[in-house]
Amino acid sequence: MAAPLELSCWGGGWGLPSVHSESLVVMAYAKFSGAPLKVNVIDNTWRGSRGDVPILTTEDSIVSQPAKILNFLRKQKYNADYELSAKQGADTLAYIALLEERLLPAALHTFWVESDNYFTVTKPWFASQIPFPLSLILPGRMSKGALNRILLTRGEPPLYHLQEVEAQIYRDAKECLNLLSKRLGTSQFFFGDTPSTLDAYVFGFLAPLYKVRFPKVQLQEHLKQLSNLCRFCDDILSSYFRLSLAGK
């Protein structure tokens, strides 16, 4: 009998099973590959000290970070990519790298650095999931971590002023969304009729940007103009998460 697999992750809202991109990537991949995950949503009884989720726990191991969790699931024979060609596998790695280089900085900025969004949406939501007194500390720590990751991803020294890179990171993100939209075209998924690792990553990155209601929405507005990417997110939510969302 297979060891039970438990995933600790941030919970959902706005019609999403999770508002956290990295949690969503793993949750979607598990659905696509048929991996039997028991999802433990972080709430105000959580005993962790940092926001470093998702975390996969088995009888004899603990795995964090989406790429490592997905590799672990593949080794357990839960593989959403078994029908892909070698070229499609290479394309998957290239597009994931593109997402992390071009889209991630703007997504982090939208959630964690843009002050109106952070103080009215992101900070209150995450603080509501975390036990006191950690709820007073962790959102600010996560915001600083996001800012550092943006500056690191941009390849700029930490003293480089964020406002000077803001315009560029949003330009890069919009260009990335355009490329994804063109690549998806009229297909249901990125490699045809069956979802794969790339679909899990794109869904994880796009769905929170698409669904969470922010006061400052420049990236969201651009995404909503790309109707095939919005349809892609909606289809995955209705096909793979409808029952779990209905139970909330």
C-alpha cells in the first residue's frame, strides 16, 4: 500500500483552491497526474514559523518547492508528462524558466510590493490564515522576501531602486503573457488535449492574477484581454477543482 501523501499549502478564496501560486502548481499537477494528495490548508492553528509552503509530507520524507515535489511525484509513478515528446519536454523547461524570469517578478510585485494591494488584500488575507502573534510578523517577512526575490531575479544589486525596475518588470510580464497566449492558441492545453507539467505551472501563476480582486490591476487587466488564457484557467477550475470548491 502506497504511503499517504499530505500537502500543506495556503488556502483559497475568490473561487480558487489556493491563492498562492506555488501551492496551486502542486495542487494542479496532482490533479492532472492522479496523485492522491491529502491537502492540509494552513489556518490559524498552523504551527509553522515561515511561509515556505507547499510542503509534501510522506511516511519517511518531507519535500518542499514545487519542482522537487513534482519530481518526487513522478518517481512515485504520478506522471502527467508520459505522453510528451523529448522536444515537448524541453519546451516545458524553457517555458517554466520564462515564467519564473518574466512573469514571477510582476506577480510578486502585484501581491506583495504594490502598497494598495498589499495593505488592502494580501496582508489581511494571509494574516487571517496565521495564528497570533505570527500573523503580525510573517506577512511583512513574506513581503520583504518577495522584494528581495524581484531584485535578485532582475539581476540588480539590492540597493537598486525598485521604482526604476517596476516599469520593466511589468513590460516583461505582459510580453510573457502575450507569448503564452500565442503558444496556447485555440488548444485546450499547451500540448493538446491532456494537461501536463507546463499547464500546472501556467495555471498556478495565472489563476491568482486572474481571480484575486485587487485595487491596482494593471497586470490583471492585460491578462483579461487574453481570452484564451482566461478560458484556460476557468476550464481547469471547473474540470479539476469544482467539487473541492463546492465543498468550501
